[in-house]
Amino acid sequence: MSTNAVIGKLNADNTVTAVTLHWDGYDSHAGDMLRKYFNTEELVDELLTLGEISSIGCNVDDSVFYCRDRGESLTIHEMVNEADFEDFWCGDCHYLFKDNSF
């Protein structure tokens, strides 16, 4: 059984750009990876640009993306505000990059 998560970034206009993560979305794995290895806006943008994630590693090369690695369509979610992100249907865990941290 997988633990799904949603990973997002609060943008300057208060919208949120987000993708889903299918495997190992729990805090002791995905949360730790995000806080340790995706800890700048540039690294978060690089992660989100590749779309929905099957599994997350310590960088985008070590992560598996549905579009890049499996040939599926690119899916990136745009939400109108932080409340919409928190209410997003998919994911046992929500990780939001804002104020330069998750």
C-alpha cells in the first residue's frame, strides 16, 4: 500500500503550484527528503516542473516522474490559494514550500 502526498509551492501571487507523490509520502521519508534536498526555491521549481512523482529521491535524477520516466502525460496542479492546496483531494500528507522552507 502506498502513502500518497501532495507537494506544492506558494507562489508570489498566493497561488499554489503542486504535484502528487505516489510512494512513501510519509514525513519520515518524503518530508525528510524535501527538507534536506529540495530546500531552495530553485530546487522546488525543478521538482515541480517535472510533474507528478512516482517516488522521490535526493534529487530529480534519483526521483521517478510519471511523464519523464514513464511516458505519461505531464500533470501539474495550479490552485488559487493555500486553502485549496490544503483541501486537495489527493494525499495523506501535504508539503507546502513557503517562506523558503517546507
